Amino acid sequence: MSATDSLKQHPGLIPPPEEFIKNAAISGMDAYYALCAEAEQDYCAYWSRLARKHLAWQKPFSVTLDESNAPFYKWFEDGTLNVSFNCLDRNLENGNADRTAIRFESDDGEVTSISYRELHKKVCELANGLKSLGVGKGDRVVIYMPMAIEGVAAMQACARIGATHSVVFGGFSAKSLQERIIDAGAVALITADEQVRAGKTLPLKAIADDALANGGCESIRKVVVYRRTGGAVDMDVTRDIWLHDLMANQSSECEPEWVSAEHPLFILYTSGSTGTPKGVQHSSGGYLLWAALTMKWTFDLKPSDIFWCTADIGWITGHTYITYGPLAVGATQIMFEGVPTYPDAARFWKMIEKHRATIFYTAPTAIRTLIKAANAEPAMHPGQFDLTSLRLLGSVGEPINPEAWMWYYKNVGGARCPIVDTFWQTETGGHMISPLPGATPMVPGSCTLPLPGIMAAVVDETGAELPNGQGGLLVIKRPWPSMLRTVWGNPDRYRAGYFPEELGGTTYLAGDGAIRDKDTGYFTITGRVDDVLNVSGHRMGTMEIESALVAHALVAEAAVVGKRDATTGEAICVFVVLKRSRPAGDEAKQIAKELRDWVGKEIGPIAKPKEIRFGDNLPKTRSGKIMRRILRVLANNEEVTQDISTLENPAILEQLKQAL
Ligand code: WT7
């Protein structure tokens, strides 16, 4: 029996449509297993073959993988290439010059299209402009931009001149922006006058001014400002320059800076379980290889596709599946400035209908929000729109619950489109575990099987592999090309956080729990095993939020835990002890509001706690350690069944059970 046939025997599996299998890049499970076997047999030969086939090299590499300084792996290191050349020039040469690269829809519905030729020109002009400011290879450039073609162009322009970009999501505060600028040691900042979302503007330039004025950002020599709205901004004539002025009179050709495959393409900050956000550093060659390959494998991208990833370029999903992956394979994509619920909750469906999108990639939290809206108001139901252009759906960022999966499958995909539930992380650069749409039979709620060449496993605390059916830690046993290379400026944190000694020092620890199905071997992600929360697919460190809270004058102590939430997956719940007596009634509500706003200002609106509870104290062990696992139980309004005999002050639990 073939592998495909044997999987078909399992009840509950949803096979991909025959038509899809027939035309897919990886067609059928036997093709999937053949690729896995190729990787298993000769790992380096496998990756070498793919890297030669899917990327354009200026100078080919001779060594595929250098493990001599593990876990600081090097891929294709003596090969040279340019990422922007691969994304743009390659498309001018292969007949895609006049193809639409990006069809951008603004918050208010205005559409702007740009061809590969035009995007190439824009990127070259901006790259030359940056060079004229003295920005060059190895410099860091922070990008604090709204969703805009210019945001993609800014990233590509950095890649073109060998500058390493660090995009900071537009929803982060001045303080968060400042911290990232300082950590990256950036020489330039690219921002916009304002960002527009759901009809409201956010003054990005003013926030950036704040960040720079706070001190510590002296490394920034120039600030480039994209005019999005024309709203009022203060321009410091010695430091600030309009993006259109910078680009004017620049040559529309810019010779790419050829860099080693290991050259840092970007740093992207993400939350960990301890301390400040870490700068996840990605490479040029290995990263781009996987961005391009997963476009072809997971998304089965064809020339006729209209691809739409709804993520923001401020997150890894936007980096890999807006800025780099789609352009590297010459796709036509939709880019959206706004939010799914404006002007109403049918915005996504209207946009799919209008642009005839064929591949749609979004987050479970968005799906759950739109399910609620469709239930409340029939006019918002996807069934009201012509979504027949769709042929493939994707999910990313958090576990998708089977109910949301089925709704997405039936109502958006018309029970015709496979769903790729893609598990990956900022650190992995691209998809790690996901169904292949023309091969893998699907199970709602499971991300199924690792992509060919990704050696994922479930292990215990000692690194021993667990049998199927037993939950444990998700690891990846061998390095892969698009993995992070280090934590910017902090190699010890890279080693300790991702390659712990207990697991042997060379096994990548994802930070998620996972379990494999007894019969199929399919992976299901059970959630983070560290102090990282996932709120609406946004990753938040509990420690960061705690530090922000204790920086408030009223707060003596704070503990942050995750609480289950039907829409956002997890919600932030905080337990606070004030320096004064425990507040009650209206006063408690007012202080809670003040603290929420405070966190919003310190970190960004995405970190605002959903719930705040006040206590005279927090549950602690006799050695003074806060027992967060008990707080988690309380936050979820469950009965405490754990052993509390080691608690110093069990009486406090009654007080903390009560929500405001
Ligand atoms: C964390 C990574 C992946 C890019 C966007 C988020 C969770 C991500 C899935 C999925 C279950 C998922 C994990 C992971 N996660 N995708 N398909 N199923 N969980 O990147 O901000 O680095 O967050 O998101 O917990 O560790 P990120």
C-alpha cells in the first residue's frame, strides 16, 4: 500500500481534492515522502540541490553547511548573492517585468498597483537615496512604517545595499521603538507621517520623534519620512528628509551589493520568557531559500495565483510572506493597509471577491472575530460574497480550534480549498510543520507533518524522543537554512535559549509543547511551555509586561498570566499589589484603567491587559517565589486543585479569585 493510501485509512482525515493533487508542486504523499527520504539520505546534498535550483547566485557556494561552531551554523557561506536581486531583477529577466507585483488596498479602499519593473525602479531609487545618506553594507536601519508599498520597498532597498533592517511594528510605543533602535545600533530610521487603520490615524513620526528625544538613540543620523496622509509633522532640517525628496533625481538603477549568504538580512525583535525582547537575526541565502520554497510547496504558488497574506510587515509573517517570499517567486499579491472589521466585518470577503484572490492566509484570531460578526449579522457572512476564486486557505500564528477550522473550510473555502495550518516562529524564518495542500490529508486543529527536510520531533526534558501519543517538547533535531543565526549582540542568549545543554546543545528548542497522533504521527501544538503569551497571534513576554507595570509609581508587585479567550486565543490577566492598600469599587476600576493605559504607553496597545485583579499580596512559596501556575488557574476561574501546601499565604487565593 502506498503511503497516501495508508493515511487514507484513518477516519477523520480530510483528503485534498483530486484536482488539486494533480496539479500540485508536491503531488501526493508519495512525493512528500520521497523528498523526506532524499533529505534523510544526504542532508547536505538535499539542501544544496534546492539552493542551487531556487536562488540566483552571484558566486555559487562550495560548502553547504558548516557545523564546526555549532549551534552557530552557517549555510552556503562562501556563496554570494543579493536578496533584492533575487526578488526583483530576476523577475525583470524572466518575463515578469510587467506583471503586477503588489496590488495595494488602502484603509479607505483605494487600490494602487505596482509592477515588478516599477517596484524595481522604486527600490533602486530608494537604495541610491539611502546610499547618498551614507548608509551602507552592515549598517542597521530601523523601519517603523505602516502597511504600504513603500514599507516593502524600504526593506528591499536595505537588502539591495547590504544594510540590515529591523522593522518595528507600527503598534509599538515610543519606548519600545527606542529600545529596539538602541539595541540594534541603527544609523537611520525610515518612518511615515501617519498610519491609517480603521479610519483612524496614528502619528508615527511624532512617536518616532519621542523615541529619539528620550536619549540613547544618538546612533541615528537620518530619519526618512514617507508621506502617507499629509498630516502635520515636525521636520528637523538637519536630520529628517522626506522619502520622495530623497528618491527624486536618484538613478533608477542600483548595482546590488553582493553579500555572503550568511550576511544578516534583518533583525526582528520578539518576546522571550525573560528580559527585554531579543533581536532574532536572519541570514540572506538560507532565509530567502526557504521563503521561496515554502511559497511553492506550502502555498503551491502558480503564475495564475493572486496571493493574499493579511499579516503586517512588522511581524515575521509579513517579512517572509509579503516582502520576500512572494517577490522571490514572482507572485502577484494583495497588500492591505487596514483591519478586517472596517468599514465592516465583511471587508476580507469583499476584498477576496474584488481582487479574485486565489490564496488567502490569515490568523485564527481574525477568523474567530469574523465568525462572531457573521453570526450576529447575516450580511457579514462570507456566503454573501463570491469567493469562488479561492483555491487554498492558510492559517498562522496560533493554534486554530477545530470549530474555527471547519467554519473557515466550509464557509470561506466552500469545502473545496485545502487549509494549510502552518506552524512556525519568528526564529524559524518560514513554515516548519504544515500540510502540503496537494498531498497531506488534513485534520482540523493539527498542523500535521514537518515540511521535507525539517527534522521535527517531540522529546522529554532530557531530549529523549517520546512515542506518539505522549506530549512533550517540540524540537528540531537538525539545523535548517532559514533558522535564526543568533540573538543580535547576545550569542549567549541564543545558545541558552534555543540550544540548551540538557538537550545536548545542538537541538533547537521551539518553546512549544506538542503531541503526535498515535496513528498518523501528526503534530498538534499544545501551546507555549515558557512564559510567553500568544494574544491574537501576537507574541508577548509576561516579564516585559510585569516590568512595565512595576515601573508605575503605584505598583509594588505584578504577575502576568495568560487566560483563555474565545476570540484572541489568550488574553493578558494581571495580578497587582499596590504600594498602598488594596483598592475597591470605582477606585479599583479607575486605577485598573490607568494601569492599562500605562502598559499601552510603555509597550504598545497590543500589550494592554484585558483583566486586572488587585490583591494585598500574591501567592508565594516560602522562598518568596510567585506561584504563577496557581494564578493561571485563578485567571481562568477554575478551582485550585494543585498542592498549595508550599504556599506561604494560602488565604490570599480567595481575594484573587474575584475579578473586578
Ligand atoms: C509562536 C510563534 C508563525 C509566525 C507568526 C507568529 C505559535 C504559530 C502556529 C500554529 C499553533 C502556532 C507558537 C509559536 N504558533 N503558528 N499554526 N499552530 N501555534 O510568530 O510571533 O514568533 O510566534 O506562535 O506558539 O511558538 P511568533
